Amino acid sequence: MKTPARIVFAILSVLLLMTWGASAQTSAPAKDKPAAEKKPAAAAKKPAKFTGSAIQVKMVECDEVKLPADFQMALYENMIDQITKTGKFPHVYREGEDASKESNLVVLKTDVRGFKKGNEMARNVTTVGGWGSIKIRAQFLDKDGQALLDRDVDGKVRFFGDNLRATYNLSKNVAGLVRTSF
């Protein structure tokens, strides 16, 4: 019985060495490129950074998709809370507050693009059903209304938690966008 085990071990060892050799050969030509050629590719991967002294979060718009009022308010409040936690803006204004004195104001407009409420009971009983999700379009504008950043962001609740958890997860994704872009 020891002989077949040794043969299998030898075959696996040879295959592993061949795989390592192939990966070493494919990475070798990359080292031959001059450093000047590598820098533009690395610079292109970095997202542009924007600046702002304050941000004003507008109320979530639900023109195309019908979003229940509790989801709309939870989404709005969670976004304000999560953006404040980033620390990227000294002042976070709500819609209706006077932010005209801010010289470098960023305005966040959101529009709901998709909504699936999900089924909380189905999520708690099974791990494959009852998922909920919200998808929005987040537009970061300057004081004059020019677009700085325009992205689709989504939030999901997959396993445990109430349906409003999707609004919290979406707000965390918006805050992550703020962290990387501002």
C-alpha cells in the first residue's frame, strides 16, 4: 500500500513544482520593465481626491421606485450618522439648514434606483431566502451644482437582522465612498 501513496505524492510534488515554475516565469518579465512605465499605471488606479469644508445631505428622493417612509427616514439618518463618523467634513448639514456661509460646500443628492424589502422571517429560518436590498445613485456636487462624483451604491441584508439593516449597510458604503474620495 505504501507504493501507490508514494507515487501519488511524487506526482503531486512534480505538479506543484511545475506550477511554481510557471508562475515564476510569468512574473519575471514584469521586473524587466523600467520604473517609468510602472508609475503611470499606479497613478491611474488612484481615485481623484476632492476637498470640502462641509457637506449638506439632501433628503433621499424616491421618484422612480416606491420606498416606504420608514426606510427613507432610516436611510437619511444613517447616512448623516455614517458621514459624520468619517471625520472628513467638520460640518454635516441636513437639508433645510443654512449652509450658504460655507465656501467649499459639498452637496450629497441621493435617488433610489432599486428596492427589495425582503422577508425577515425567511432570512432567519433559511440562509438562502428573504434577502433585502436598496440601490441608490449618490451624487456629490459642489456649491455651484457641478458633479464631483456620481456612483451607484447598494446596501443588502442577507442573513440576520431586520429589513432596515439594508439602510445601515448602504450608509456604510456611502461613508466608504466619502473616505476614499474626500
